[in-house]
Amino acid sequence: PSLAGASAMFVHGGVQAFLLLFAAQRGIVHAGLFFTIYSLIGLGSRIFVGRAGDRFGIRTVTLPSLFVLAVGLFFLGAARSLSALILASVIYGLGFAAVNPLVAAMVAGAVRDSEKGAALGFQGAGKDVGIALGGPLLGLLIAPLGYGGTFLTAGLIMVGVALGMSVLLPRRDPSGRVDPGSGHAVGS
């Protein structure tokens, strides 16, 4: 789960670093609205995401959220107008806002109470490393792929993370605790 959070922050580092340059290259004015809208979407949706994770299972909600984040990046990479950029912002905001709290809940639910602080600290450090490396490493792709191609590649990274998590995350917790991925007790 920590890798998913770090990956989301990695691609977010690229979005923060290059969105305005991308928009300027495509002649999109007022591109800063992307950040305002994605922030408002995130603020408004996190409470619903947490409830959905509690109701349907964290794993069940996290995996589609990773795909929604990827779709937002695909829309961003293809955007050629302010309205397309705003649509990308809404989709990206929904996915990004969901991934971070759900991954934190998944991490916290996967360890003993005495290990929660260390586990969440590790997860937070991974997110810090992700955002710190996202801009510089994704920036290496701009010359060969352009800004749009770089955002499309970031979306493919998130698809890979979602597919990897769908395969690697256990559906059952062998320790007998509630499975943080499925939200179901072992044996149910």
C-alpha cells in the first residue's frame, strides 16, 4: 500500500511541476484553475471516500480510485482547452483525494496497534520521496515525449500500480485481523 501512496505522490509531483508549462505550451489560459478545482474536489470528496472504504472495504474502493487517478492523468495529457483541463482536474481530484486516505487506512489496518506509528511514518516518508522525485524524474520524459506524453506515461504508471495492487494485496489477513484490503473479517 505504501508504494501506491508514493506512486500517487510521484505523479502528483510531475503535475505540480509541469502543469502550467504544459498549459502555456497548449495555449490554455487560467490553467491554475486546475489546482483550485482539484483541491475543492478533494476536500469535498474525502469524507465520502472514507465512508465508502468503511462500508465496502478499503481494497475495494482503493483499486478503482487508482484507476480514476490514471484516467484523470490521461485526460490531462490530452487536454487542449480550459474545459478539458477542468474535466481532467475533476477526475484527477476524485482519484487523488481517494488514494491518500485509503492507503493510510490500509497501512494502519495491516499492522498491530503498537506498530501503527512506525507504519504510517514509513508511508508518509514514501509519499515525501515520491513527490520529491516525481518532478525531476518525470521531467526527464518531457524532451522525448512532450508534456502531454509525460502525463499519459504518469497515467500508465498508476495503471501499473493498480494492477500490481490487485494481484499482490491479500484478500485475507492470515493473522485473523480484519483484512484492511477487503474490509471483511477472516473467514467471512
